Amino acid sequence: MVTPFRQFVLKLHSRCDLACNHCYVYEHADQSWRSRPKVISAQTVGRVAARIAEHVRRHDVDRIDVVLHGGEPLLAGHERLDEVARELRGALDGDCRLDLHIQTNGILLDERFCDLFAEHGIQVGVSLDGDRAANDRHRLYASGRSSYDQVVRAVELLRKRPEIYAGLLCTIDVANEPITVYEALRKLQPPRTDFLLPYATWDNPPERSSTTAYADWLAAIFERWNADGRPMSVRLFESIIRTARGEASLSEAVGLEPSTMIVIDTDGSYELVDSLKVAYDGAPATGYDVFQHALDEVAAHPGVLARQGGLESLSATCRECPIVTSCGGGLYTHRFRAGSFDNPSVYCADLFKLITHIRDETEVPAHKLPYATLDSLATGFGGAADIERLADAQLSLRRALIAALRARAADGVWELFTRLDRHHREALEAVLAHPYVRVWAVECLSGAGEATYLANIAAAALIRAGQDVTLRVAVEEGAVHLPTVGTLRGVDGDTVTLVAQAGDIGIAGTTGPEWLAVRTVSCGDFSLVLEDADPHRDCHQWPAADRLDESALSTWQRSFEAAWCLIEKEYPQYAQGLRGGLITLTPLAPAPAGRDVSSTARHAFGAVAAALPGDPATLALLLIHEYQHVKLGAVLDLFDLFDKNDTRLYHAPWRTDPRPLEGLFQGTYAHIGVTDFWRTRRNVVRGAARVKAQEEFARWCGHTLAATGTLAGSQALTPLGERFVARMRQTVAAWQEAGEVVTG
């Protein structure tokens, strides 16, 4: 199947009025420009327009870009440029949208050209390498005279005509001071700036002072650009950010998107990507031209197909690289060595360092989660800082949910939230962070809950802030619940007036209700709310336990204390994450004999529910296992890792019933924790217990690895989901490849 072309580089003139010593057209291996017509003829332009129109209609393409190029395209003159624009627009009128661009050195730009470009809607990009010193390293006349003043004059013309000012193209020279270059370009207020790695190959590598000189140079600019609030678009940086979040690249220099560009020279010959001229003489040639060959024939050329193969077309080194979805192997030209393109980019080390740096320094836009955190969580782990960011994102979501209920708040209640947010934000956020506040909010927004509970949330925050309260609040199941504070039990009616003064909490006009303060279980300096009263907690697949008596509470305390000591001692890779995000433990009703029961609720970030198991080690396993679900649920709140419209069912090795895709994803991620639990357990127990631990580790390692394969083969993952699953798989595969799994 033909992949249609969507970008055409049309050479209008094959000569240039500058003698830039880094130019890929004149200064490298391919010298075909010498035999080409200086100016494209009217006849050739007509055939080009007809071929493009034919291609567009055949493939129902709705939009294309044509870049007018050279040499120096302005040497073609005003009349020829006018003819070219009219011919192209006339041929494509009614068939697709045509975006016209021109890339120029700016030397000949004048008001007449600007008028012409405005008339035809042509966007103008200018090549400029920075300040005067940087630009004069390479962009000179043949006599050695500087071109800087003429180029800046051209840019100033464009700044007066913002409707045609597209931006600046800067070829990198690491000998130039990066921030000076950045400031010089920024001063000219370009809508977009492109930083271009010098065209080079393994046979003719770029000049550099270190293996990552270009990454270091670009990273310095990225940090300044980011700190400045990104005052202009920078295509390379934005492409790396986009590909890191699973979106398409804006540039052929990075990313895995298939190339849809073809070059047409002044004689009408079709050429591959222009930068191939640095590889060897004749490298861009296809042997086809507009007079004898349709664009579909060109689309089947091996050189075109080589740039459309995505991941499978890359070298083995690239395919195994963790940043391949962003890098994409780099520019095709940069992979050339000794007759082959089956190599990483000559800028491989630079791309790896730059992409990693930008990912680590960039926040994901969905409630601000850095890419480095997402990558860390994808391994199955995640440290304290990662969980803190995840919790912050969850708090942001909860605030948004509460704000969505503003119109349904009783008189004066929303004003209390406003006052709390201004003067007692810490107390308010502590209540909003309670896992079952979000459960209630989701239910309420779906029509299954009453908005009067907003007053209970506000009252709880006021009490935590030490404020007196007199407020009409909701009664549910005969109780007034104040999240994170406690419950008044034995209350009649649907709403009552809550009064809280100097630590005393009751109902106006009565002394009957029983006050039950929230209780905790703890170990050292770490404690969890033991939630056995919240009316919104019974949202797990297993029923919640009723209010615990003192004996049951003591049993839970002893079991939790022993379990937490075990986690901190033997599973420190999970302890910090649990400390950062687990805030509530919900007792479930006793499990059936011989079963260990635990659960999480999809909207209850920070809560794990369990029936009290027979020993602390099992409780430690349940906490680790269920908190994996908590983490992944929070990630899925922020990102689409798979197609949510996929209704197929998938085999899960640990279940007899097939699972929907999200269920398989959740189970696989959770069982990374289970596998790791038994992997570690083998080394701390002896005898029959050790044999069991080894068997459990082997079983769960095999199950989890198989499940990651099912996920990866589902063809329902987004690019971000593919990366996430690949990291999950790497974690478990490393245990297997290290020879840790012993079977038989």
C-alpha cells in the first residue's frame, strides 16, 4: 500500500549567492547541482503541479505542504515565484489545502517579494546561525564578506509582516556560545526556530570536542528556553516532548513517523531527502522525473520505503534503545556508514543525552507529572518523589471534581471552601486527600450521590483548622461522617446542624449521638487511617467490615506493625512509595476460609482494603500488591495507555475467566509487586518456606512476563502505553534473564 507524499520540496534555483562552507548542496559528496538548470522552467512547474494534483486526488489527501527551495530560491526572481505559486494553487484548487513555504538566506528579500508572498499566502523562513560572530563562521559571500547585516535586514522586513514570518533556521556549531546564539535569535522574535544538527555521517563525522558536545549545547538552550517560558516555538525540543508523551513528531530529525517528503529538482527529477547529498555522489537520486513518472511510482522506490519502516527499519541497536520512540534513530542521513544505513545515528550519544535530559526536565501536561516519574512508575516501582508527584496530581483532580459541584453547594458552603483555600489550605487539602472523598465526588457527579455532603467536607476541614463550626450537614445511614475527623452515630433525619466548639462535636439541640473519632494503625513514625466508618468506603468488590471493637483494633495494630517492619526491612524498594501515598487502610469483612482477600477502589487513591490475614507477611504482600493497583489507577487517570474502546477479552494466566484490557493491564502491573515479593522472600526464609517462595516466584514471574507479551501484542496500546509496557516487561525479564527463575 502506498503511503502518499504530503510534503514536497521544490527546487526553484540550483545556485546560491552565498558560499556557506557547511552547505550540504555544494560542499559535500553529491555535486549533481552542476548539471541542473539554474532556474526551474515554466514547463517543469506545470508538470510538477499536475503530478502533485494527480497524487492528491488518487489518495484523497486533504492537506499538503510545498517548500520552495534551492540553492537560493529568491534568485528565481519575482515573476517566476509568482508563476510557481499561481500554477500550484490553480492545479490544487478544490482538491486539498495547499500550504506554501519558502526557505531563504534572505539576502534578496525586498518589499516586492513580501507583497508577493502575502498575496499567495507563502510563509517565509530565513537561515541565520545566531549573532554576527556565529553567523559569520559559515554564512559568508564567496569573497569572505559577512552576510549578517543583509540577513537581519530581511528578518526586520518580515517582522513588519507577521502574517508571512515563519521563523528562523539555525545550523548548530558548538564552537558558538549557545546562550548568545539563543538570545540573538530570540531578539528577532521568530514564531518558530529550528536548530539543525550539521549534516554528517559515520564516514564524515561532525566536529566535536566531546561525544555529547551537541547535546550539551542544545541542553543549555533548552534550559534557558524553558526558564523563559518558551517564548518561541523550537521544533526539535517540542518534537522530543511530543514523542515522549506518545504524540507525533514535528520533525523528520526525530520520531518514528514515516517520512512523507519528496524533493523535486529544477530539471523535474525526483530526489530523496536532500541531506543525503552528504553521504555519497548520487545518493538522493531515484532515476524518476515528473515528465515520465507518477508520484506513486516514486513512493515505491526502496529509498522512500526505507524512511517509512518505523521501528522495524532501524538497526538492532536502535530497536533495543529505551528512547527509540522519541529518537526514531535520528535523521536517516546521519546513519550512513560504509555503504549502509543500518546503523545508529552518528549523533547517537547526543540524542540519547538530550532526549533523556528533556524528558527528565519536562512536566507532563496532564496535572503536571514529569516524564521521568512516569518512566520510573512503569518499571513497577517508583520512589517517594515519584509518588509525591502522583499524589499531587490526584489532589489536583480532586480539587477539579469538587469545583465541578460548586453550583450544587448549599447556601454559604462554597464560600467556606473559598475561605478555607485562602486561609487554611493545608487543612482543606488534608481532607480532600482522603481517598473516599473522591469516591463520593465521582458518585455525586454521576447522579448517585447528594451534594449536601460538601458541607461535611467543609466542616471536617474547619475542625482540622481549629475553627468553630455551626453548619447544616448531611446524614447518611443514621450518621454524620466528617472525613479524616470522625463520625457522629445515631442521628435522625437527612440533614442536621453540626456544632463544633473547642474540640466538642455534636448536633444542635441534642446530646444523643455517639462521637467516634477516626482511628489509626501505626509503626514508628508511619501511620494509616483505619477507615471503618466512612459511608463511601464500601466500594470495593468485597464488603467492608463494620466498626471494629477494641479487640479487633488491637489485632489490626499488631499485624500492621509487624507487616510494616517487614516491608521496611526486606522491601525497601516499596517502603518509600507506600509512605508517600498510602494513607488509609480499610478493613474488609472476614474472608472465606483458606482465602486471603484484598482490594482497591478505582477512584480511591491512597486506600488499600484487606480482610485481616493470618500472618503479617501476608499482610505485607497484600499491601504491596494492592498499592500497585493504586499507582496504576492514578497513572490511568492522567494518560491513555490503551484504546478505551477496545472491547475484547484477554487471557490472564492467573485467572480462568478472560479479562478486559484494563483488567489485564492492572493485574499485570500488580503482579510485578507479587513477583518481587516472592523473589525477595526466597532469601529470608528457610526450609519448606523457601521452597514455596521459589515456586511462587517462578510461577508469578512466568505469568507476569506472559501477560506483558499479551499486552504488547494486543495492538490496542497507545505509543505511551507501548513504552510503559516495555518498561514493565524489562523489569520482569531482567529477573528471568539473570537466571533467578528455577523451574522443574
